[in-house]
Amino acid sequence: MPTAAATSATPRSVKVLLWALAVAVMLGSIVYQRMTGPTHPRRGTFAVEGATFSYKLSRSGDSNEDERIAVPDPGRGVTGELAWRRFHTQDAFTTLPLVAENRKGHAELAARLPRQPAAGKLEYRIFLKGPGGPVVVPADGAAIVIRFKDHVPAPLLIAHVALMFIGVMVGVRAGLAGAFNTSDMPYHAWTTLFCLTLGGLVLGPFVQKYAFGAFWTGFPFGGDLTDNKTILMWGAWFLACATLLQGRRGLKRAAVALAGLAMLVVYLIPHSARGSELDYAKLDKGASPASAIGTGK
């Protein structure tokens, strides 16, 4: 039987504090996922004759159009070129001249990478030439990798992302409820499982299908870490909610608290890591783009 402490109402001040913590963790997760994922734009600076310029270079493109790549135009007679090749190949680099363009009132030097089939990747660098000598962007010389994807309907993508982050927020709140023994723990645990089921296991595969042509590319079919971490989170919460159906209060609290902790650990894995990637070697041998997609690189 539940104890009196478990069935008594949780003070409002405690609920507010726990919700504040849950919202803070959820917002932190959003920022972390955006900043660490391999498809987040690469940001940095370069200098020309003592002046510093900030850039944002794309690492995700649409398969139905060429991807515009641009850096601020320093003026002063600076010219440049974009060098690119297909990722994970021994292709020679192709160079494209950077052209001066005005975009929303900003002077830029731009070129366009050729569009690729879904999951196709290109690596590229920018080389500038000016009175002060050559400048490489990024400054460390490392190539930027961009992955192309097919169009995903906005309502589907928004619903998927919203449910996943709501699931994180409510999951953290449930985990805290387990840690602090509050009376609303079961409700939040079941809500978390619902969000992960609908957002991760139902809508997630449809997003994957639209973007890269396959419903599921995680275990046991591939090494997509996004799919794998989704099933790990769902499994942790499924076990926690199953524990809520029977067992002692202490076991229930431990199961829910551990599921919340597991969710936080899983979210430290960057989004889209080891995701779908087009194998150009197979493509060059005549395979269709859809059949040449693999994962885990």
C-alpha cells in the first residue's frame, strides 16, 4: 500500500520548483542538440587586413536545389573560390569562383554546391585571396561536411520535434518526482511514455522516411544513433511505467528516477550522429540512390 507521504498532495512551491528545473533542462537540451549536431551550421570568423568577419556555413541542404554557400565580402579586392568533392571519396576537388552578391543588404561572396540525392554528403572549404595574402575558411583547414535530405512536411517535422522535447521536459519532471517522492510521479511518467511513443516511434520513422527513404535505420538494421537513442529512451520509460503497475513504492520511485537519468544521458549524444549516408562507391557502380544509403559513419 502507498504511504501517506506518497498519497498526500505535493506543496505548490515544490511543484513550481520541479517544473522550473524541468523546463531549464529541456531548454538546455534544445541548445545542446543544436550546437553539437553534425548538421548544425558551422560558425566562426576570419580576418582580412586586421578586420574580422563572422560567417555561418551550411551543413544541411535540400536535395531538390543547389545549396548556397556564402561568406561576408571583405571588399578591398578580395576574391575567392569554393573547393568541394563528394565525401568519403578520392575525387579531385572541384573549384567554383565566389561571386559578389547582395543578400538582404549584406555584401557577400557566394557559390552554390550542386544538389545531391538524399543522404549524399559533400565536403568543402573556402579560399580567399586578397592584398593581405590567402585566407582559408575555416581557419583550421578542416573541411566542412554537408548532408542533403529530401523535403519533410513542416507539420510532421514540427509535431515530431515538439513531442520529443515535451517528452524530455515531462520526463525530467517525472524523474524529479521519483527522486523527491511527489504524488504526481505516475501521471508524468505515463505522459512521458506517450510523448516518446507518438513522437519517437510513430512520427519519427515518418520523418526519416521522408528525409532519407527509410522508416528505421537504427538497430537491428543500421547504426543510426538518433534511432538507437530513441529506442533506448522509450525502453527505459516502458520499463519504468511497467514497474508502476506493480511493486513497492520505493521500486517505482527508483525506476522512474533512473528512466529520467537515462534520458538525460542519452540526450548527450548529438542529434543526427552516425546517420544516413549515401555510399558513392555503390552509386558509381550503378546502384540506385535509395539502395546506396547506409548508416553508421
